[in-house]
Amino acid sequence: MRLYQNIAFYCTNKNTKNIDCSNILNGNPGIGGSEYALWLLACSLETNYEDLNVIVYVDELCLAPPFLKIKQVKDFQDLAKKTTDDNIQILVLILADFSENDKLSIFPDKLKLVIWASNFMSSKDLAYYTGKKSVSRVVCVGYEQLDLYRDHAIFKKSTAIYYGLSMNSVKKQSASIIPYSQRPLHVTYIGNIVPQKGFHMLAMAWPIILKAYPDAVLNVIGSGKLYNRDAQLGEYGIADSEYEKLFMPYLVDSKGEILSSVKFWGILGEEKRDILLKTRVGVPNPWGKTETFGYTSIEMQVDGALVTTIKCPAYLETICPTTSILYKNQKRLHKVLAESVVTLLGRNDNHYEEVMNFIDSNFSIDLKAQEWYQLFTDIISNKEQPVTPIRANKKYRLKNWKEANRKIKNIIPFGYKLIPSLWHFEDKLWKFNTLLKRDHIMKHLLHKYILRDRKNIMSL
């Protein structure tokens, strides 16, 4: 079936309007993963499917790929008006919390909405999207993420499509890969430097790693300004002042000077590849609490680094399982992280061909665009979303219980109203823990614990 339809994306780009995204097919120029995925997908759909007319609505006009149609909108009211004027059939919105202010109701009834779930969804989000008839699909960025909501009513109109990667660009780059055994002892972190991304765990692990490999170097690519370019940073210009006080004691000498083994590079675009090509071990988000996909883990593997990080929904799918190390969440997490880094630094081979086959078969943007095209076809044809079976890790995060709960709900009258989703309880527990960590007293205790632990680490 051919669509001949107008498809649109909405990109909130106020914080990245000055970044050149015109050559997005060559790699991430230094923007967030969800924004990068949006531009890449829009490009692939526009160039590969003649029966699609793709428009990207933006907050601010920017340096976008020249062959893409982009239009500026002032706010959601203006977005709704322009989708009507442009006769848009399907609008893709990156996940945000619309439930407090029902912004989705301003769109015309004939417009079909797709929510791109780049973040984890709260119980409130799930209930809201379930009840909105205008929301045709919720697209998770991984099957592990999708399985979290398996026994919720939202699952009936949800699916999963991985973020994509421009494999033509990747394969051209692979010619310059440095053999693993010839690489220096470099460890690299890429990401936003905020508590949710867990950089402090790597900072705490660094003195232990140096004990095993005194010549090791830690590259830190990113900043507390990655998603908010107006954020106020601390003394070292790396992260929020309070957060810097938690992790910098592990990365400075007795005079407060940054260790010679630690290099802070700030926010980088394509030039970060020069660093990754010399990297043996990549460490993306060692805490994993907010990761639904994890582009950085793929970037690291593409450039030949082995990867270690926590076992969580994102990394179960984006890290080649036979070459890298995923550790479990536990107490003294930094020690387990240090042991994993030391193990990988000691290896002689990264099995690059195997890793590239894994990435090509799962994340090629051409394959992902094809899945999106089929999704659009199904939506236009008013097809129901088929049930996505559990693909792997059947016992992880209560999947088996959720699948049983889903089947029971489908049998019992009003099952979805009478029986709560297990995600409801997981979400409540996560919020409770988050509130505790935001509390001033808990922050003080955490700070005290980290400083005490630093003394123990330094005395090893």
C-alpha cells in the first residue's frame, strides 16, 4: 500500500538552535540522542520514500539538512494550526508530560498522533496516553522498555523501534579503526554530567583503576550543559556546583588541581571520534537509571571500544552481549565498575567484526525507517497494533508476571480497570526513591558517605 501522506515531526530545539545539523548523516554534531534520532529518521524517510512528504516543525530555525522541509512554530497552538494548514495526517511528538496541561486536545480530531517514548513513562503518562483517542501509537525505543508496560492498557497501542544509525557513514569510518591491542590505556565517558547519568560512579572508580593501571587516562566528553546551554556550572565548569562537590574529590590532587590522568573535553560533535578511536574502554551512564536506548554505547562500539556499564533495559539491547561487560545494580557499585574496566583494559581483542554485524543488523537507519514506514501504513489503514511477544530476558523486571497479568486482564471483564499494572508499583517505588534523594538531609548524608568512601579508596 502506498501512502501519499504528509508526515510531520516536532523538534524542540531551543537549546541547540546554533548547532550545525546540516550533515547529520555523518554523525551526532553534539545534540541529545532523541533530537539526533529525529533528524536522522526524518532524513531517511524523506530520501527513501517518494510517497511521503516529511516536514519538521521546530521552535527555532536552524542549520538543518538542506533537503528537509522545516517550519518554525511559536508554541503548541501555532503547531496545531500549521498541521491543519499543511494537511498533516500523522504528527510524531517526542515524549513529554502533557497530562497536567492537556495540550494534545488542541489538535484536530483527524490528526493522528504518535508519541515517541524517548524517556520512561510514568503511570500518569500511561493513563493519559491510553485515554487519548488521538494518540494512535506509542513508540518505545527498545523492546526492554516496551516490556515494562506489558500489562498496562497502553500496551495495546504500543510498539518498539530502535533508534537508527547511518551505516554508510559508519562503514566508511571503519577503515580508520585502530587495532585494539595498539590502543593506549584510555577510558572514555560520554554524556550529560548530571546525577541521573551516574558520572560520579566512574569518578569514584577512577582511583581504583589507577591502582591497577597507573598510566590509564580518563576522557570525559560532555557537560552539565548538554541539554540546557544556560545551566550554571560549578568551580571547575563541568557540572552543577553541588554535583561537582560530590565527584571532583576523586579527580583532583591535594591542591585541588585536576589529575593529569583526567581530561575534560566538554561538549564535542564529530570531533569526539578522534578520542574514541584511541579508547579501549567506554563507560556510558554507569548508573543507567534514565537510559531507554543509549546512543553513546553504540558510538563507542562503532569506533572499536569495548563497553562496560550497568545491566538495564537500554544496554541489554544496544551493547554486543559477547564482547562487553554488564554488571548488576548493587552496593559499592563503583568497585564493580572499576573491576569491569580493569578487566576490559587487559584484553587484547575487541572482536570488531562481530560487533559491527550486531550493530548493522539491529540499528541501521534504513531498516528503522522501513519499520516506521510500515507503522505509518498501519496507522493510516486503521490497523490494530499486534501483540509484541517477549523477545528475550523473560525473567528480567518481572516480565513473566506482567505477561501473565496481561493475559488475565484480557479474560476478566473490565480487567484493565480492576487489576493494576505492575509498572504502577515500580513507578511509585522509583518516585519514592527520587524524593528521598532530593531531600536536603539525604543529599548531605550521600555527600558525607562519598567523602568517607574516598578516604578508604585513596588509602588502598
